[in-house]
Amino acid sequence: MPEHPMLDRSRFLDGPFAPVTEEVTAFDLPVTGTLPPELHGRYLRNGPNPLGLDEPVQHWFLGPGMVHGVRLRDGRAEWYRNRWVRSRQVAEALGERWAGGPVHAGMDFAANTHVIAHGGRTLATVEGGALPYELTDELDTVGPCDFGGTLPGGYAAHTKLDQRTGDLHAVAYFWGWDHVQHVVIGPDGRVSSTTDVPVADGPMMHDFALTERYVVLLDLPVTFSMAAAAEGSSLPYGWNPEHQARVGLLPREGTAREARWFEVDPCWVFHTLNAYDDGDRVVVDLCRYEGAYDLSGLSGQGPLTLDRWTVDPAAGRVGQQRLDDRPQEFPRTDERVVSRPHRYGYSAATGEVSRSTVQVDGTFADDAFADALFKHDLATGRVEVHRFGRGATVGEAVFAPSAPDAAEDDGYVLAFVHDPDRGAADLVVLAAQDFAGGPVARVHLPARVPLGFHGSWVADR
């Protein structure tokens, strides 16, 4: 298998990952069922979407971002929009003038990984050294964002909001640094602090976790490869068996903020569900690929499972517990409990993501993503499954509380689901406390939404 294969264009542009070719705006969307009137806000999701069939993209991760959004208010689906993020390259390809703005290390990229709201901004985010892009409420591009000139370098795909302080945390990495950087952005949308944490080999840190006392760092053996960069790879990261897998605890407070590291067995983690302090220990729930991981082919050597790591600083070790051995990804929890103990988690079922379902060109076979979501009750071990039916495909789901002060799991789970009968997507709304039951509502969109990455429920304030 080539170390850095080019994608088979016909495969990449087909099936549930196939890009859409138009930007659509639609109003007063048809709904089956009844939209909860308490859902006031926008459901947004980002993902890669090449501009056309001839656009040269080496890997699924590298297509320019397209943000899809649905506006809900007063029991109505007011609008659907999808918009490309207008980097300079995208704007010029569309025959438009680039908005301009700051660029870190020459890396201007149409952020394709997540979309969040903070400090009065809607932001499309990406990792690896590029800046986020600010969008309007209607998803038009404002321009690259360095938080009013306060961000010293690049930013990150994943963030964690501490609901008590209003601070937004992120961990940024860049191949040219000898460190990763913990970045805190205050409620005012400006960087309030940065902390550099020395690391070797330039590891990819796609995600991290947050507790009330610590930033939890995942220093795992997917690292920058100069050889791959020299060969022209646009994603020059690969498995490095010489790099020790470890998890770090970086204190959030104090003057001497140095990370303490704990070794773990070789593995790869794209995403954490949540973390919290348990006395002197730290509990982290995450989706773990056992053993070596091939980023170029998006395939793991061992199984993909939902696990719990318990970091015990007194003992100097990390305990590992299997929570669910079914393949799953994109774990999420109620955002209001991030950094504190959680009971519930939601994730997307996947096929057995291995060399048997991942093509040699780095794309997924038809059964790599399944038609189901999981709900985990981590207090009882119960797992509920919601299946959408044969031919449907679903990615990440997001929890929306029924009210700001509602209990955990008192609310709704939202996800884009491809409807094979219509050849288009629905925004499906499930009652979290009747997870396996029928949807509360299905908002019928006028277009497909390709399988992508991450999104947010952005409630009106």
C-alpha cells in the first residue's frame, strides 16, 4: 500500500462522501412531525467539499470547508443554507474577491473541520497551523480570524468551553513548532493566555480534553514526517513507532504550569467524549484505535472502541477500561457538562474501520459508516441504539438542552441524515430520553449533506 496514496477520484466523489456542487438557500422548510418550540437557534455542521470534480485533493481531510446550517425558531425551520468557506483560493475559484485578513505561516485554508460560536463570532475551525475563518450568522465568510490580533500562531479544530468561566480552551499544533500551545480565549473573544508545552517529533493533536483542574493532552505516535513533506504530501503526518504514546496533565492554574506525562500503550485517538476530576485522579472517555494507525488510509491496526482512561498521578499510571467494543466515532456529550462529571454520551456507529473497509486510496467502503447512533448511559452501562434504516447514513450527533437549566439528557439529539428515498438530507430531531423511539421531527432539506466532520447547536441568547 503506498504510504501517501492519491485518492481515486471516482470513489471519492461517489456515495455518502460525494461533494455537492451548488450553494443553496431555502426558506420555510417542510417538516414531518413537530419541531420542539423551545429549540431556538442554528444547527451547524462543517466538512470538506471539493469545489468540483477536477479539483486536486489528496485526502478526504483536505477538501475546502463547506458549512451547512438550519435555522429553527418557534416550531419552524426558517432556513437552510450551505456555504463554502471563502479562503483566498476558494474565493478566486468562485470568481470572487477574497475578503483578506491575517494568515499564519503562509497557511491560508478554507477551514473544514468544525464550526462553533464564541464571543459574538461564528467560526469555522481547522488545525495544523491555519487560522479559523469567521462567518456571518447566515454563513457568509467574513474572513480569517486571529481574535483581534491576540492569537500568536495558528489555532485548532477542537475547542472546549468552560461554561462556568466562559473561557474557550484549545490546543494548537504546527509542524514548525517544538511545542504545542494551550490557548484560552475569554468571553470577550480575545486571547487571554497561551502556554507552550514542549513536545518531540511534531505530534498531531487533533483533540484534547478538559477538567476543572487540567488540560488533558494526547501525545500519540502520529507525527510530522519530513520525508512525506519532501514527497509533496499535503498531509505529511504518519505513524512513528519510535514515538512514545503518552497522556499529559497540564494544570489550568498556577505560575509553574508544566505538564506531567504518563505512558500508555501505542494507540491513536481522534476524539474525546469528555473528562473530569475524580478526587486526585482524572477520568477521560474517548474513542481509541488500538495499535498502529495509518493516517493516509484512515485505518487502524486494531479495534476501534469506546474506552475510559483513568490517570492516577499518585500511582504514576493510566488505567484503561473498555466501555463499549462496538466501532464508533464522533463522541459528544451535553456541552454544559464539559470538564465536569457526565453520565450520558452520544456517538455515531461505524463499520469495522479497517483495511477490509477502507480503500487503498484512503476513502471508505460503503459499510464504513452505519445507519445508527448510540446513546451511552455511563452510570448503568446501558446503550440505546437509534437506527435510521437501510441506505441511510448519519454522522456526528449534537445534543441540544430543552432549556438552559434543564438536567443532563433533558433535551434533543440533532443530526443530518441522508434519506436514500429522496436523495437528500433531513435534519433529524430525536428526544434524548426516548432515544430509540421515532424522531420528534424531520426537517426535509432540499439538498444532500455529504458526510463530514463536526458541528454545533448554537442557541439564541
